[in-house]
Amino acid sequence: MLREPWMRAALALVGVLTAEVAAQDGWRPADRPPVIRGVSRSVAGVALGRPVPTRQLDTPGTFPTAYRKASPLRDEQPSYGVQPIPTVPQPGAVIATSTRNAAAAEGEPEVEPEVGGFATDRNGLKRGGTLKSVAVIEAPPFLPNLPDRPMPLGNWKSTYPVDGPPPPLPEPFYEELGASGPRFYFGAEYLLWWTKGDKAPPLATAGPNDPNVVSPGALGDPGTLLLRDGELFGEMRSGARFTAGWFLDPCGEKAIEISGFFLGTRSTKFDANSAQYPVIARPFFALATGTLGTVTFPTESSELVSFPGRATGRIHINGSSALWGVEANWVCGACCGCDWRANWLAGPRFVSLSENLKITEEVNFLSTANPVDIAPFQPRDRFTVNDSFSTRNRFWGGQVGAEGRWLQGRWTVDGRAKLGLGLTEQEVTINGSQIRTRDGSTTTFTGGLLALSSNIGTHRRASFSFLPEVGMSVGYYATDWMRISFGYNLLYWSSVVRPGGQVDRNLNVFNIPNFDTGTLVNSGENRPTVPFKTTDYWAQGLTLGVELNF
């Protein structure tokens, strides 16, 4: 029995405190959790002391958890001041990515934070904290999908943990990214074109079978029928055009392009013989003074190819025309939109037009012919006359132009316009001859009928000219690398020489070999001449093509 009252009070207080402590849950440390790898540990866990009953706190606004309503956990991410990245990064954009702490980035062993006994001391994924560093990656240029390297399917909004600053991309990577599209293209087109025809003087006629007519088949005489009016080269013909280009940059802004075209040689032919037309003649205008029979000179006249009772014969007229050209262009992008593009182009150009006209007559004098009627020839003589007119035009110059393409799905509409300026070398070559065969011997004379000593030879000059060209087509991409097209094209040439324009039908009869001048007097005119007549020229028509891209 305690003698003092204060000792009994102390023992009672100790007993009360011991009972209260025993009533509470016993404390024990939590199990050590496994270490989570690859998660940022730049901020150590927070260590707390023992729980303290809220009734012992005097902090205003603090309430027991038992009276607080449960609320969903907000998954708030810290803001690092980086703007949201677009779905597809634009060239030069900056992508921010989180990093681990410096120790982990440098390959040092990871240090686990000290673990306390409370669950809050456990290491795990933190929902807050401070960003230690930012890795900056520049987005590569935007590219279309490559066959062996398809575009990533992610939305590019996620961030990815990296071990420190990213290493520089290797050079081959950049080179591969640069190949954003085809670098080479090739096109082939079938051409169905018409060209401007040429015009020559009347070359062959048929006349009346009347021995009293001095010049049967002469123009303007009654009964004269025009067999060949001189129209040449106006028919449709086929050809082809080929184009090849190489882009000098990945974006297709600059390219070198080479193109060439040709139209197949077009021939104009005419044949007539004495079985078809008893009287065949070649008309001309005779320059002389005086009278021959009942005809006064100068006047319309003719050379006979066939006439009943005198001679049989045939006339053959042949003409050919060939057009071709090449060009090289520097192509540079001018402007573009979402579904269209326009380019400038410039470069040298060469175009050639070569044509000729040949007239051949063959005469066989009958053995029964009256020598007076066929003088200066004799019965059984064979007589051949050749006239040839050839022209060549070669354009040398430069050109500028523009082209554009409008794209709608797989359909395209293309247009191109060019203007060439330069010199045209014009060349005219005239040849003529007569060949007489008598008693097995052959004699050749210089000059035919329209090609005589006064105009025979090669004649050249240069002339300034311009050469515009326009074209348009509608195309369809059958595949990503092949396009087919159908269109129209027009080529114009301001100044050319053509064979029909070089025929001078005004002839000094004293220059014609084997022409019976009789009592006529030489007028002294040195005809025919070389007119060097120029005209314009065009070629136009349809195109059907295919274009391949590599």
C-alpha cells in the first residue's frame, strides 16, 4: 500500500497510457518492392514521420479523412513550356522529350532511394516532379512514303525517354530522306499532224489533139486541162516525240530536259502517160521577141511530152518533206498550289525542214513522125528532162516558255507555251539536165526546162525568224509511275523557203537546150531566176503519249 498519495496518482497515469498504446495497430515495415527499371528517378521519394491524429493538429482547414469525400485521381502532367507538336512535324520543328537523370544518362549505376517503413516511402512511378533536362530533336523534312521505308503510323504527340541528348543522324540517313520523289522521267508520244502545204506553178496539162494548135496545153488556150495544179505536202502524216528529264534537287524544283521530235517523210507523187492522156504538156511563159508561125512572143507556151503521131511519153512529179527538231531546256519551278504547279523553262532549240520537188519527163519520138514537126529532134530519138528544186531550213536559236499542270485525283491537265527567237539558215538547190539518146549514143545537156543555167546551183542566206509552240493535253495516272495523255500541239515558223516558191516559170527560150527558136529574137532576160520566196509554216495535230517516272 502506497504511503503517499502522489505515488498512487503517477502509477495510475502510467497504466492509462500503456492501455491506449496497446489498443492501437502495431507498426511493422512494408516489404521491399522490386525496382522498376526505365523510369525517371530524378526526384527521391518523400519520407514521412509517424501518422499523427488530426485532432491533435491546430492547422485551420484540416479535417479527418473519414469525413472527406473520395475524388478521382487527376492525372496531371507537369507543363514544361513546350507547345503541342502537330500530328506530322513540320520541317525544322522541335520535339521535346523527357530524359532520365544525369547519372543514368552517363551509364552510372542507378542508386535506389532510401526506403522507409511507410507505403509512401516505396519507389515507384511519380505523377509529379521536376523535369531535369530536355532533349531537342529537329524534325526531318516531310516526305511521302517510300516503298521500302513507310511513314510511321504514330501521331507524333507522345514523348519518348532517351538516354541523354540524341546522337546526330548519320549522313546516309539524310541522303535517303532527300529522295522525296522520282528523279528521272521519260515520255514518248505518237504524233498525228497536218502541215501547211506548198504551192508550185502548174506543172502538167493536157491539151486538144489538134495539129493546127501551135502550143497544145498552153495555159489559157481552149481545151487545156490542168493535170497537176502544184499543190504539195498538205496531207496528214505520222511522227513521234521523245522527252527525257532529270531533277537536280529532291523537291523537283529544278530539272534539265531534252526533247526531240520528227514527222515521217511525206511524199507527193503524180504520174501521167500518153495512154491516159494523148496530149501531155508542160506549160511555161516564153520570153522572146518576134513571131513563130502565127504566135507572137512573149506568150504562154508549152513543151510537149506526148502527141498522137509524133511521140509517146510520160511525166512523173515527186515531192518529199521532212520535219524534225531537238531542244534542251532548264526547267525551274515558278509557283505552285495544293493541286497545281507552274514552271519556267529556257534553253537552245534547233528545227530542220527539208523539202524537194522533182519533175521528170520521158519522150519517145515515133519512127513515123514528120521531122519538121519534131525539130530539132529526129524520129526514134529518146529524150529525158530532169528538173529538181530542193530547200533546207535550219533554225538556230533560243527559247523561253512556261508550263503548268493541274491535278485532280489521278487526272491531269497540262499546258505548255514556248517562244523561240533566232536565225534560219535558208538554202535553195536547183539542178536540171537533158539526156538525148540517138542511135545508141547519149548526150547530156545542162539545164532541163524550169531549171536552167541562169538558176542552177546552191543559194544560201540567213533570215531572222521566230518559232512559237503551244500544246495542251489531258492525262491520267494509270499507276504512281505511269501517266497516259491525249492532247493537241501547234508549231509555227515565221520564215522558211519551200521548193514550190522557187520555181520561176518565166523562161528565156534561148536558155532552153534543144528548143527550136526559129526566127525569134533573144530578149536578153536572164530567166529563170532564184526567187528566194519565203513564207510561213505550221505543223499541228494530235498527240497520244505515255510518261514514265523513276
